[in-house]
Amino acid sequence: MSSPRKVYVEVTTLCNLQCSMCVKHAQGSCIPEGHMAMEVFQSLVTGLQSVEFLVLNGIGEPLLHPDLVKMVQLARQHMPEKGIIGFQSNGLLVNDSNAEKLLVSGLDTICLSLDNLEDTRAELRGKEHSLSPVINAVKSLDRARNKSARPFQLGIEVVISRDNMHQLNDLVAWAGTHRVDYILVSHLYSYDGRGQESILFSPNTRSAVQLYEKWQKRAQELGVNLENLPNVRLHYARDHQDQTLLEIGEWMRKEATASGIRMHLQNLFTFDAELAQTLGQIFEQAECAAKSLGIALHLPPKLAYEEKERHCFFMDEQASFVDQYGNISPCHFLWHTFRCQVNNEPLLVEHHTYGNVQDESLEEIWQKKSYKEFRQEATQSSYSTCWSCTPGPCANLLKQNAMDIRDCHGSQVPCGHCMWSIGWTRCL
Ligand SMILES: C[S@@+](CC[C@H](N)C(=O)[O-])C[C@H]1O[C@@H](n2cnc3c(N)ncnc32)[C@H](O)[C@@H]1O
Ligand code: SF4
Ligand code: SF4
Ligand code: SF4
């Protein structure tokens, strides 16, 4: 019988920081605070015999859990020898003593959050999260790694935005001198609109941008600006320029329809080609530097995946998500109840679960018909394209729980309006 290959366990939702960018602190979120009870973890752990990667964090700081070391020990006893155990941490609580205990217990990796080398992130991250605690954490982990017989991988996650993009190369160089093995770069996503002006990711696809740029050039040659298209439609008496603009708009629409390209005009008007080019150069330099230092660098896309290329890491990796009470959710997006934004419109996402490990085994829950159907649909990527939908998010999405409706493609998974499917965010 098949079972999940990767399991994310939210051992705690408590945190010692209050990063304003975090979904935990986003306006309208409702993530109850608490530690996972050991009984819940014990019910889960027996189902980990064939799990390849166990991630011991969700939203919250895992090192706040008083039994984290015990959890690692228990998981190690039940998981395959080659199975990886790891977690993400803000690093504030790492010290020589817990680093050594965790590695001796069988921990394989920690991914520390580090967004910059200067303290320019105070607004999004909180003033306490500066470089010095992360350096201390790295040193403690390095000392523990030197004593450990088991290989250990040290990673950092960088949330990239306009504020820190120019530090990426320095961060890679820093990682090289601190024996970091891998770097995960995620774009900043704004759950409630705060910090939105710093976002580098564009929810447009490359083909939509190319098509728009072609017709914008044509419009400029004819002395009009495509950005005025929505206004022209409202004009009572249309002049010659208005007519030209409407015609160009129509040609562009026909070409988009014929090529199967979906366009969100407002997102295309605000697309910053110069910024995307600068980011591309920064990424290239960072890739070169990481390669020469032997660091595995995972960069995000600059634009949304093309419609057919949309995919979800969690589905690719056959992941399952366990909350503090033992409830199983299919993915990060449905792990909690929170508010987010699709094209600046607020959207409520409600926690969705297929069962609880205290009542049924992980394998039994994984095999449930409804859960299997979810994975099938989410893997097919035939869901709606809400990020390229000008009138969206539609009334359906706004009014109801994301899992209780069918989107306009008839699909029941909420992947069309989720930020993970277009490559916006990523995690361990
Ligand atoms: C939610 S935290 C949990 C682990 C731990 N508390 C930490 O901060 O590393 C996991 C990762 O998500 C990142 N993150 C938080 N809010 C984010 C956002 N709005 N957009 C992108 N990444 C975000 C954090 O920087 C961190 O690297
Ligand atoms: S990003 Fe991590 S450290 Fe910051 S509030 Fe969220 S869980 Fe805590
Ligand atoms: S489900 Fe709604 S928001 Fe999504 S593509 Fe369809 S109409 Fe647009
Ligand atoms: S809703 Fe998002 S996170 Fe969940 S399966 Fe779909 S793409 Fe993945």
C-alpha cells in the first residue's frame, strides 16, 4: 500500500518572533497557538516506516517545543536509516547543547532563516532577528557536526524582496565561509497587503508578458498607450486614438485566445521589466558564486509558471501535513485557516483535513478515496488560472471556503488561486 514520502509535522505553532510577513501574524489569520502533545506524535511516528523526509516544523518555531529532541529520537527509531529528518528555524534558540543533542538523536538538516547581512528587514522580520543569533546558531551547529558521525546538512532560507535582492551575492559568499550546504530562496508573499511594494515575483506568465510587450510596442508606434485601454472603454465620445486603442486591444485579445494565453491586464500594466532583468542578473551571479563554492542554490522563478507547467512541490514529493492536533491536511495551503490575497482581493482559506492520526493510521488516511482524488486533481494542473483572471477572484471564491466550491474549470482543488502552484513561495 502506498503512503506519503514526505511528512511535515507542525510540532508547535508558538513562536518567539512576530514577523509581520508571516501568515501567523497576517490580519484575519486564525492559527491557534500550542505545542503538539507527545501522545499525538507517538500515534504518528509508527506510520513513518517508509517516509523519506520528515520536516518538523510548520508555522511556528520548532525549538520552542520542550520535547523536540525526543521527537527526533523517536522518529529516527521508526524511519528508514536513510530517511532525512530536518526542520526550519529562525535560529534564535540554537546553542551548543541542543545542537549536539539534536544531531546525536539523528537530525540530518536544519534550514535557518537569514534574509540579509545588514539589519534592513526589521519591519518584516522583527528587530530581534539579526545576523548575530544566526551566526551563533551556525557556529553551534558546525561544532556539533564536527563531533557527529552522521552527515549533517546546513541550509539557509532567504526570502527575497526589493529590500534585500542586492545582498543575495553577499549572502552566498557568507554561506560559503560558514560551510552552508544549500540555500533556498523564496519570494516574499504578502498575506494581507503589508510589504506588497517589496515583492519581486510577478504572477504573469512569460508568454503573457511577451504578448503584452509586443502589442504595447505596436500601440506606441501608433501613438497610443495600452495602459489606457480600461479607461477608453468608459469614454462616451471616442476619438480616433480611442478607436486605435480599442482595435489594438481586440487584436491582442484575439491572439491571446488563439494561442491559449491568459492575460491579467492590471498585473501586466504593473509588470516592471527592468526590475525583472536586474533580478535575472542577480540570480545569474548568485548561481555562479554558489557553483564555485559547492553550495546547492535553489532559486525561484521570476514569473509565474506557464499554465501547463504549474505544479506543486508538495504533490511532486508526495507530501502530507500534520497539524498540532494530529489532523492530516494535503498541503501547506490547506494546513491552516488564514486570509490571503489573490490579485489584491482578500480570500479566506479554511483548514482542510482528511483524518486524524489518533483515530486512523497515516497510511489509511493517505489511501482514502477523497484524499486520493485531491492528489490526482492537484497533480493534473487542469485547475483554473485565477492569477491571470481579470475579474477574479470571482464571487464564488470570495464568499466560500476554498474547498467547498468548484472553480470555473470544474476542479475542486484550490490550486488555481494558491501561491505555491505558480512558484511564488517555497520551503524545505
Ligand atoms: C514560517 S517559517 C517557520 C520556521 C521558523 N519559524 C523560521 O522562521 O524559520 C518558515 C519560512 O517561511 C518564511 N516566510 C515567512 N513568511 C513568509 C512570507 N510571507 N513569504 C515568504 N516566505 C515567508 C520564513 O522566512 C521561513 O524561512
Ligand atoms: S516566520 Fe518563523 S520566526 Fe517569523 S513569526 Fe513566522 S514562524 Fe515565527
Ligand atoms: S475560479 Fe473565479 S477567479 Fe478563478 S479563474 Fe475562474 S472565474 Fe477567475
Ligand atoms: S492548493 Fe496549493 S499547496 Fe495545495 S496542492 Fe494545490 S498547489 Fe499545492
